[in-house]
Amino acid sequence: MFQPLYVAATGLSTFESEILEITNNLANSQTVGFKRGRVEKESLFYIPKSFKQTLDSAIDNIDDVSPEFGTGVRVSATPHDFSQGKIETTNNPLDIAIQGDGFLQFRMPDGTIAYGRAGNLHADNDGNLVDPNGHILEPGIVLPEGTTSVVIQQDGTVMAQVNNELAQTEVGQITLTKFNNPAGLKSLGQNLYASGPASGEPITGYAADTGFGTISQYSLESSNVDVISEMMRMVMVQRLFEAITKAVSSYEAIVTSIQRMKQA
């Protein structure tokens, strides 16, 4: 009798997750290098009651699998769209944009490596190139004390001019990483991602190598969020959410009427 309510609950939960994802996309529409997320849904299959009773006798803890019985919907995955964002020109020599495939590598506080597309770098107090949250570029590149200008070539080679000397010194080369399935990367927050079984093993190289993009200095990659499309999705999901809510209210009214008829 309460199966329709369970089906409705799965729909409300799923569309709530989609609304939150859309809200996050809109909130980061101006974030450098941000990649829009999407919610992938799948139907819950229906199992006849007789088959469920057979499973009940064979499984010790049926509670672990009970949500699979009946119809409904659930979130199957929340991948990100890593399509190229628009490249914008800046006046900061430490701003870089990757045109093509590849991620920058950053070392997290726990020593693990995270990956991101945002190239709004800056130098910390020790001269390390870091992201806006202070995560050090990996492998580390340190600008010498007294650096007066920086040139970053298309292959990621970083040249520094110290104390306005004519000669430039090579201080390192930016390493890029790519994945066979970037959609399988796990979001860590702060515009960074972690590799996992779904993404495949990281493949490292340098900008302009085969299969990797090039690096542009004085440039930043904008978010790939299309605000108008996200707003349209928001309206559609909200209408579906409202439709399910009305269906639940109607079902409750029917149940209440039946109960009153039984009492009469």
C-alpha cells in the first residue's frame, strides 16, 4: 500500500541531488577552470513479491538490499564535464591556461596528488608556485629571490629573470597529467580532483607532447558552465519536484478517504 510513497521518495531524493548540483554549477559559473557537474540517474528494478520472499529466506540481512525492491529512481553517478572552457587574457605572468588535454598537479597537505585545470597560480613566501588555496605545484617550481619577471613557454618551461638581469634562468618545467576517463575523477572540492579506478591511472607528460595540450601564459580558462542552460535545467527539475509532491499529496488524500470509509 505504501509502495507509491516509496517510489515518490526516491524521486524527491534524486531530484533534490540534481537541484544541488545545478546550484553548485551556477555558484561557480565565474570560477577559474571550474567544470560543470551533472547527475546521472537510473531506474530501480521491480522484483515480484514472491521472488522477494525467496530472497528473504536466503539472505540473512535483507535490510542491506531492500531499497532495490520496487520501482523508483536513484542517482547512479555525478561526473563532471571536462570540455574546454573559454580562454581569457590577463595581465598576471603567473596565470596560465591549458589549451587541450591535461591537468596541473598539486600536492595536498597529506602528501597525495590532486589534479586541476585552474591555472591562477601565485608564488608563496618561499617562492613556490601554488594554487589559490596554497597547494604547491607538483613537481615543485621555486622562483629565485629577487625574481623580476617570469616567462612560461608553451611547453611549460618556466624562465625567471632575477634582479632585472638580461639573462634568464630556467627554474623548472610544468608537468601535465591526463586520464583515459577524466569523467571518472573524484571531486575533492577547491576545484581539485583525485584519480581512482573509474578514471584510470594518471599519464604524465609535458605540454605540447603528443596527446597533451599547450600552455598559454597571461591566460586563464573560464568555467564551462552555461548559465542559461543550467537555469533551464533548474526550472525543469523544480517542476518535476513539484509534480511528485502533488502526487504524494493526492495519494495521502486517497489513503485518508479510505480510512474514513472503513471507520464509517
